Amino acid sequence: MKATATWFCVLLLCLIMGGCISVKNLTAEREQAFLAYEQGNFEKASQQFEILVQEIPKDAELWFKLGNSYARVQYPQKAIEAYQNALLRDPGLSKAWYNMGIIQMQTALKTFIDMEKYTEAADPVHLKGKKMREGLLLLLDRSDGQLQRKE
């Protein structure tokens, strides 16, 4: 209900200001973004959510969906930035906190995997990195490593 009221207020503000893209176009863009997201076309969804967050920057849900879309198309840094923007607007958005943490752990895991490839096994820090990799794998396995989707 809160999101619907916020969405209505934003649309009304856009009508009053006249500087935004038209309400009709904004509504169509939103519908297309959510449809692409639900259909799993995250590349298209991310492009459309990018437009929407520029036009409606205070909408935490749009930033959250953008973060999920980026994560699904393997843009972890952009996903983290989008989740951070969602949390700036709604610090209680637990799924954004969770997803950002998962992406950060996955990114750290990749770092430790790469570290093992390029460092000498005899290096004491190599062994620490290996232990970190193993720990991250366990954590991600326990969490199932899946992002939370806000339905």
C-alpha cells in the first residue's frame, strides 16, 4: 500500500513539474521493466530500471530490482551500488542487505580463488587465502548463495 501511494505521488509530481518523461511513458517503462524482470530477461530489465531510477530516484524498490538485475547479468559492482542506493532510501529493506552481502561474499570468493592460482603454495598468506576460500564456500553453501527476490 505504501509503495502504491508513493508511486501515485511521484506520478502526480511528474505531472505538476512537467520536466519528467510523461506519466504514460513512465508507467509503460515500469510495466516493461517488471515484465522483463519476471520473465528473467535481466539485461533488458536492468536497462529499463536504469531509466526508472533516474526518473524516480527515491524509489527503493526500483533500486533493489536494478541491483538484482545487475547481479543476474554478472555486474557485481553495479549490483552492490544499486543495493546501496536502495538502502539509502529504505534502510530496513532486509533483502537488499542480504543480497548485497551475498554478492560481496561471491566477489571475495573469486578473489581468493584467483589468489590461489597466482601465488606460491609455500607462501603463508596463500594458506590463509585458501582457508578464507573454504570458509566462504561453506557460508555460501549454507545460505544456498541465492539472491532474495522481492515479489
